[in-house]
Amino acid sequence: MPIPAGAPIVVSVNGLVKSFGPHRVLNGVSFDVRRGEVVVVLGPSGSGKSTMLRCVNFLETFEGGTITVDGAPVGYRSDGQGRRRMLDEKMVAENRERVGMVFQSFNLFSHRTVLQNVMMGPVSVQHRDKSEVRKQALELLEKVGMAEKADQYPARLSGGQQQRVAIARALAMRPAVMLFDEATSALDPELVGEVLRVMRELATEGMTMVVVTHEMSFAREVADRVIFMDGGAIVEQGVPHEIMANPQTERFRSFLGTDRPDRGARIA
Amino acid sequence: MDWSQFGSFAARYLPQLWNGMLVTIAVAALAAPTAVAIGVVLTVPRVAGWRLLSGFVRAYIEVMRNTPLLVQMYLLFFGLPILGIFWDEITCGVLAVSLQHAAFLSELIRSGIAAVSPKQWEAGQAIGMRRWAVFRQIILPQAAIKVMAPVSNQLIVLVKDTSLVSAIGVLDLTLSGKVIIERSGASFEVFILVAALYLILTSVIGAGFRISEARFTRRLG
Amino acid sequence: MSISVLLANLPYLFQGAVVTLWLAFIVVTAGTLLGAIVGTIASGGGRILRAIVTAYVFIFRGIPVLVVMFLGFYTFPALGIRLSAYAAVTISMIVYVGAFVTEAVRGAIAAVPAGQVAAAKSLGMRRLTMLREVVLPQAARLAIAPILNISLMAIKQTSYASVVGAWELSFAAREIVERTLAAFQIFLGVMMIYFLICYPISLLANFCERKLSFDH
């Protein structure tokens, strides 16, 4: 399923620079994501891939570079004299509506039921009609296989179930792009498959996705493009069956070689 | 009041208040160790698992927790003479404060001991130590670290609660303030001084506790 | 020594208990409201606001409530505000309890997991929406047990109002003792009345502490 080169750009990251104190974690990262494209970001822990993803949603501030989602600047704008100004809270929030995010630790709202979790964004942020949202939420829960748990509280669900609800919650906002931040890393091995299945289905339906993961088979089979990051920079990128079969750099080769073959072989 | 003269105002009343402060410090210095000692004694039956005594201790703690210190103090000061026991106001005040805070302290100490993982008991017994040896050498030091902060907080509450001895006529910092206002017609700012002195007292004691906590934890941790 | 003197004076003591309950109700309700508002504002506010709130909490937690009562009792008239001892004590206690509740609410808000906030932000929630939909409902759960314990403290402290001259249960008890000299029976009886008021709240606080620690 090749993405036509003319497809509009949804996410554009340009020269992204980010430090935690004296430690620089992102050192000029640039890439574009086109509509319908599935980009999988690989890299050892500490390579900056999760931080990069959080920057796209402005959950992290950054010192240099620009990010746009659907053409709108994320986090900062230029004031015309070349200086960066942080966007006001309203614009930051509006940007985030266009971006769906799935976290490693699910982060379902523990005081709300499954259905209320999925409805919360559309109702309290987008002020959409409640009965219409409810219908959409139930459809989404059906899609992720969680409809029968609609009235349960998150604490009663397994990690895999919680993560599927979290995906439905993000989708309910009708985002332009979905970000997955190590969505299966906190799960027990036997629960990883059910979450990857949902993600795979989304990809087939043409959802634009940026996926940070350790699941090699998911990268190999689902990604349109794989980005390999190390030391806060993009080291290699390309079509998975090319670059994963034939890595151009020693770092990617050793990463592929050592990254736990048991995990790579898992059925996605 | 003209605030520019607060300095000379303070200079005028501070000596009298200082005497009251010394009484407050004395009452606290007597009550705190007494409360800790009684609190430790109250904890023994519950940790040792003596059923009947634990029941009495728990009843005692509930009564102390759920009734006001002031009424307990009145009971001691005004009630005991009826039973033929005559104690002066300082003794009654110190005793009332100690008895009440012993209950809270015992509860804190017990939960501190309970918070040490049961695996520590097993580990101690696994290397052949007797129960008492395990308790003294393994459980107690760990529990001590856990209870230091809550016990310090409780003792600061104790210092504040000594102000109630003024109600039975002990001329402490609080009563000194009241006496100055009512006998020498001084204005309400006297009580700002009283409040400030209490604040200094509790913060100095709090800081002292934090420093010794840090040292203690470093030595044992 | 007989308890007939206690029984004979029970109606009067109950009148005092009603005043105590009212005083406690007003102080706990208003103090909780004050602390909830101040604690919430401080959690989202700027540096100066936070410093002011920290000072408020530090000062009132550092001095005895009895001194705060005297402060209120002597200060209001000096400022030209004529208040009854009862009103002065009520206001003083509300401010005092408010400081404790502020600290509890601040702690509860700080204890809401960072992931919940990140999730709320990623749904595009703005600060007020996030506070209303996510942070406060979760913080409320965490704050219930501490606030119940503060309420317990406040109920017992209403007895100190008698020292400043406000009539309530303890004051009534002293009046009876002065008349009958039956200090032992009367004060023991009064302790029982306080116990009946406080114990249910004590049980509720314990229950909440246990229940909330299991769920989260």
C-alpha cells in the first residue's frame, strides 16, 4: 500500500532540538508524515523517540526547530522578527485535538467508566451532541472489541483491554494523526497481540500513524516507512523490507541483531 | 496602632511573654517524653499480640482520639480532687497532654512497625534469630526510620496543645498574653506577638526534628 | 458519688451539644470550602500566589488554635468590628481549619498521576476543563480521608471556644460543675457526649482510608 508522493503532509517535523537540562535528547530531527502513512520509529531506549513523539503533541516543550500538524504550528509561532513565542493555551489545546495519543501506561481516567472515557473528549472539549457521541463511542468500542465492557471502570480491566479503550478514546476525537508511544511495552506478553491487532486494523483503514515501538514484526509488516533513531537523531529511514533486511549503518545492524529476537518473532 | 512603634511595643511586653514562653517550653519538655514513654508502653501489648490488653489499649486510644483534650484536662484537674487526689495545675496539664498524645503516638508507632515487610521477620528467623532478636535488631531500626517523620509532626501538635494548660490556670505563653491584655489594658497586638512566638517555637522544633531525622536516617539507612 | 447529678443536668448538656454541633458544622463546612478553593487556586496559580498560600498554611499550622481564637476575639473589636465571642471564634476556626484543608487539597491534587494530566491534555482539554473533568474528581477521592480527620480535629477544638467565652457543650459543663461541684461525673458525661459525636466520623475516616488505598 504505497503512499502517493502527492498525498498531503499531515505532520512535519523540522530540525527539532530538545534538552533535559544539560543533556541534549533531540539533535535536529526532521521528517514528514503524509496522509495515510504509517511511520514506525525504532531505536534503543534513550534514543529520544518517545520524547520526539511527545513534542508532536506539545506534551514536551522544545528549544529549536518547528513542528506542524495539518499545517498549523505546534507549540510555538514566529513573531515576525524571527523570535519564537509560545502559543497560548487555547491554540495549544486546539492543536492537540487534531492529534490522538496512546500512552505506554494507558492513562485511562480512573474515575470514569470505559464509555465515559471515550465520550469525554468529544463532549467536554469539542462540545458535540451527546447522543451522537455516545453512538460513535459505542461503535468505536465495538471496533476495538470492548463494547461489552462499556460500563466497567478501568481498574477492572486487563492492560490490553485498557489500551484498546485508550485507542478508542483517542479515535473519538477524529484526529488527523494517531501517535502510539510504546503502546504495548507495559503489557504482559500474552496481551500484546490484541492491541497490535487493533493498530494493524487502523493502518489498513488508512489512518495516519506514527508508532514508537519495539515490535519488529509490526514494523516489518505494517509500516510504510521505518525510521531508526539513535542518540537523538535519525540514523536511517526507508521502506521496511529494504532497510530492515539490509541496514546501511552499523548501529541499525546491531540494533536489529540484538533487539530480543523473541519479541521480533511474536505474532502481531 | 501605629506600626512604626511596634518595636518599642514589643520591647515592653516581650519580657513578660518570655516568662510565659519558658513555662510553655517546660510543659512541652515534660509532656513530650512522658507521652512517648506511655505511647511505647501502650504499643507493647499490640505488637506482642496480648489479646486482652490490646483490647484495653484500643479502647483507650479510641476514647482519647474522640474526645477533646480540654475536657480530659478538666476531668483531671477538677474531677480528681473529688476522688481525694489533689494535683497542681502543671501536673494535671502535663499529664492530660501526655495521656492524649500517648494514644496518637502509640497508633503511629504500631503502624510503623506493621509497615515493615513481614518478609523481614521471615528473613531474620531463617538465619536462626529468635523472635525478640529479630524484633530488636531488624524490625525496630526499620520501623524507627518510618515513624520519625509522623512522630515529629505529632510532637509539634503536642507543643501547640500545651496552650490548653492556660485553661486550668498555668501561666504559659497563651495565658500571659491574655493576662497582659486584660490586666494592663494592652491592645490586641500582644496576641500577634504570642502567635509569632509560638510560630518561632514550632518552626525551630520542626527544623530540629528534620535535621535529626536526616542524620538518623543516614546512620541507619 | 452518684450519677444522678449527671442525669439531672443532661437536658442542659444536650442544649450545649446542639450548639457544639452547629458550631462544628459551620466551621467544618466553611473551612473545607475555603481550603478547597484556596488549595485548588494555589495548585494552578503563579509563583507569588503559591508563596502567599504557603505562608498562610505555614502560619496557621504553626500556632495553636486557642491562640488563633484569642487573636480573633481581641482583634475584631480593636478594628472596630463588634462581634460576639461566638462569631469571633467561628471566623477564627474557619480560617484555621481552612489552612489544614488547603494543605490536604494541595497534596491530593499533587498526587493525581502525571499520566492522567497528560491524557487530558492530549484530548485537547484546557486548564479549567481538565481541572473539572479529571484533576478535581480524582483529587477529591484522595482528599476525603484527610478532610474527615481534619473535621474530627475541628469538632474537638470547638470545645476550646468555651475558654474564649463562647457558650457550647464544654461551657455548659463548666457552669454545671460550678453549681453542683460534681466535676467528675459531669466531665465524664461530657466526654461521652463528645465521643458519640466523634466516633462515627472516626470510623468513617478509617473506612475511607482503607477503601481508597485498595482501589488506587
